[in-house]
Amino acid sequence: MSRFHQIIPNPIISLRDVEVDFDGYKALNNITIDFPFKGVQFIIGPNGAGKTTILDAICGRVKTSKGIIVYKSEIEIQNKKPESIVHLGISRKFQNPTIFNTQTVFENMKLALITGKNTLWYLFSSKITQEQHDIIDETLAKLNLLEVKHAISGSLSHGQKQWLEIAMSIINKPELLLVDEPIAGMSPNERDKTGELLTQIAQERTVFVVEHDMKFVSNFSTSVLVMHEGRIIDNGTFDKIVNNQEVIEIYLGRQK
């Protein structure tokens, strides 16, 4: 068992002896950890540490070669398809926005809301209920996008596109949101706004964030997981991990 593993009552996600092997290279190497409900859990570490791979393993984009991943203490998800995992309540936002630039903000939200149906047909040929309209408006309001509801998505700023994809990721009310480098390419103001939005979102669910910007991690983390070469180096508060000499030597020293 990992020296950083602590038993957490009713965790949102648990990894037990998880390995991901890419032709002999262990991108995840015997990972055992529990993550609590709610809060912003940052995952940091050098390139190749396994940060994105741990998100990929949780959402089903890569298969584990060993170990189990348990959702909400009862559902093993390591062998499930990504679409099945989404329907369980786990959503993923990738580093680059994957929105439909030629469609309006509202139409992108509509597509996200009815994921799993014949989406193109549904988008252009079907009406949605007033309740669904209200859900879209409520979600856009949370991400400060309601005023651009009818704008073509390709006309949005880079930060707004990122926020739109976050809105699309939470519209079906997942309990776990996985986010990969959300502030890349953003202005300082957009970065702060993104941190505030993620903090707000994490009041209702758990948010995992892969990130390199240590100021952003410091300002908005509930807890920080440090990885190196597929292993966990430390896990805890920001103040705890920045005083770990191993973390300083492996990662933080390179940030200066």
C-alpha cells in the first residue's frame, strides 16, 4: 500500500494497485489512493509523470493492466467503456476546447444535454422542453456565459471557449469532473476567473485538475497530488507538498 494512502470514508473514487502499461512502460505504477467527495484536487508533476494517464484511466480512455478503480465505493469501472462511465456521473474536459465552433453556445449546450441520442438529428429537428431550457440557462449563468447564449461559439474568446466546455461537462450534473490544464493560453484575469469557477463547481462535486501553474494551484487547491514516473510522491495540502524535499527536487525546483 502507498505510504501516502489514507482510508477515506465514502470516497468518490478509489484506485487499488492500479497499473497502466504501454509496451513495458508503466505510465501508472501500483497506484493506491482514495479521493474524497467535493473540493478541487490538483494533480501536478513533471512531464511524463502520469497525470493525464490517471484521468484517462478513470474515464476509460486507457485500460488498466492491473488493479481496480472503484466509483462511489461500489462500482468497478476499470473495464467499462467511456460512454458507460459518463452515464455513471464522471465527466471529462480536455486541454483543448472540443466545442462546435459553427454552432451557437446554446446549440453546444443542447448537444451536451442530450448526449447519447442521435445528436445531429436532435439538434436540428427536435425541440427541447422548458425544463431543459432552464437547465441550460442555469448552467450558462454559473459560468458567466448567459449573455453570449446565442453567439456563435467560434467568436468567443479563448477563456470563454474553455468555460463553455466546462459548462457542457457539468450540464448533466456529474459527481466527478476531470479537467486537463484549463488555464493554458488564458490571460491573468481569465485564469483567476477560471479558478473561481472551478471552486464554485467543486462545492457540488469533486473536481480533478491537471495543472503546471503553481500560483494557480496555490490559490485554488483543496488538495494536491504529486506524481513522478507513474508513482505518487506526495498528497495533501499545498503547504504540505511545497515543503516536501523530494517534491522540491523532482518538480518544484524546475519551476523556478
